[in-house]
Amino acid sequence: MQLKTKGKAAGIADHIVGRVTRDIHTSAEILITADIPADVSDFQVILTTMPDNPGIDMSYVYAIPDLAYLSDGDIVVVNSDGVVNTLYRVNSHHNFLLVTERCNSNCLMCSQPPKDKDDTAYFYDIHSQLIPLIPSDCPELGITGGEPTLLGSRFFSLLEQLQTHLPETEIHCLTNGRSFAWPNVASRLGDLSYNRLMLGIPLYADYNEQHDYIVQAKGAFDQTVQGLYNLEKNNVRVELRIVLHQQTIPRLTRLAKYIYKNLPFVEHIAFMGLEYQGYTPHNINKLWIDPVEYQEPLTEAMTYLADYGMNVSLYNSQLCTTPEILWKYTKRSISDWKNIYMDACEQCAVLDQCGGFFKSSTNKYSEFIKPITAHI
């Protein structure tokens, strides 16, 4: 699925955020057209596939290879170099705000390795323009990074904007939770009383050395756990996330028991299949284990938590590699723009229930993928 394109820009001094339309009579900021109409004064910028410079007196990007992937109402940012990035898709439930690529952890399996560049002002400006344009009936929206809390006060400003403009939208924010070890940070979030917000926080082991090794940050376990307690004190909703690989599988049941005994207040626990992206290919010998090989400890950990009344789910998994006892916990969790199925899946009787694969999984996936031919 295409989310980005590039043409030749003219008259664009700074990035422009807006909704796209192909109808000159529709309220929007950006017009997509094959031919430049006579009156385009109501639009901030024109996007066109015209191969030659139209030479009009306004901001535009021409010689764009293809614009068919954009739907009217989608929101994009048009950059001064002619790059057009999709920020929000009206026909998707998998929209998210990438608020920074900086991070204070460096996880072995990070799918989007952090960059040592302060991009917070750039992204904050884009999202401050984006949020008021998002339809009010948007059901859910993600916040991701990098580590979103590295925005500092801007992080809370964005949340306040979301709370104001999208009061009925469920917001799911991925964070390592370490910043909330400082009571003032957790209390500031609590002061928002934002009951539509849930934080997704990773916890990879039941003791500090293993968790710190996985996230490649000394002291991260202690900070994360303290952050979880501080968030609970401030009535902030929390989900725990556990990525399944060589480093987490051996103590998975112990981690499940640790969570039940020490963190019973968490709202949801997601066990997640590995994404073959970012750092994962470079660390594959430390990470890869065929999903079929870890189903026994996974089943023990998930059923332990479920039997004690905790809400558990299994993400990024394939039904043919998963015991049927866990099927009721599986979710179709992979974002639509990177969700695929293998050729072997075409004849599967439960394809419509299966989570499928990340697009990057074509390079590494279970040896046991096969169609399920019948299911009652």
C-alpha cells in the first residue's frame, strides 16, 4: 500500500498540511487534478501528474507519478522538496501519528530504529495542523515513535489537542514508559483525566538484567516498573506488550506470574509475534524462534493470566502455527498498509480470521505455514 510519493515542487517554502480533493467545489486545502482549472484560488497547493511545469502563480507539485492511491478526504503533508506523505486515510482504521524518531531505548528487535536527530519541532508542527482536520467520527488513532514522551511539554500539548478535537476517539500511545518513573510526568498525564487514552508499554522480563539487555538501556526495567506504578496512581489506562523471541520465551511463564502478582491493574496484555524489520534482521540469530516451537510456553503464560481474569491477546500470529486453544485470543492486529498473506494461505478455510503476516515477513517466516482445509 502506497503512503508516499514525490514530484517536482514550485512555490513551496515550507511544508503544507491539508485534506485532498478532486472536486474544486469541495472544501479542502489541496486539489488533485490532471489539468489545472481556471480558478484554484481556494486551495493552498495543487498536486498534479502533469509532466511539464504548469507555471501557475501558486504552490504546486507536478510530475507526480501516481495519485490514484489517495482518496478524497485523506490528509497529507506536502514538503518543499516535492515529497508528499500521507498522514491520515479516511478509509482506514489504522491511522497513527509518528511524533518523533528519537528514543532513549535501542531495542534488539526495534522495527523503526531510532535516529539521533531532534525532530520534535518538525513533527509537532505537522500534527498540530493535522489534528483539527481529522474527522470527528474517527474511531481510533495511534501515537508512536521513537519515544513520544521525548517531546516533553509538546507531548501533553498534542494530547490536549486530541482531547479537544477528537473527544470520542480512542487513542493508543506506544511508549516505553520510562519517563513516567518521574512522578511529575505521570501526574501531569493524570491531570488530563483522559479516559480515551491507553498507553502501550513493553515489559520483556520479570527481572531487570534481561529486560535491560533486550531494550539495550541500563536501568530501563526499574524505570518502566516505577512508571507503571506511578501511572496507576494517576488512573492512567495501561496495556503491557511482550514481543515473542529467543530472549523472552524462556521466562515467559515467570513473566506472566510477575505481571499477575505485581501489576494486576493493567487493562490488557498483548503477546506479539516478531516483525522482521529494522534491527531484527541484524539480530536475527539472537531473536528468531519458529512460532511453532514456542507454543507450549505461550499457551501456559496466556492461559495462566486469562484464568486469573486478566485480559490477554495474541497479535501478529498465524492460526496454522497457533494451538486452537489460543485462537480466541488472536487478533488481526497488523496495520492494513503492511499486512499480507502467503500463497499457501489462499486455500485456508479460516483466512478471514487469521492475522496474516507483516509485509517484511516474506524474508523470514515459520516453516509450518499451511492452509487449514476444514474447521467447524
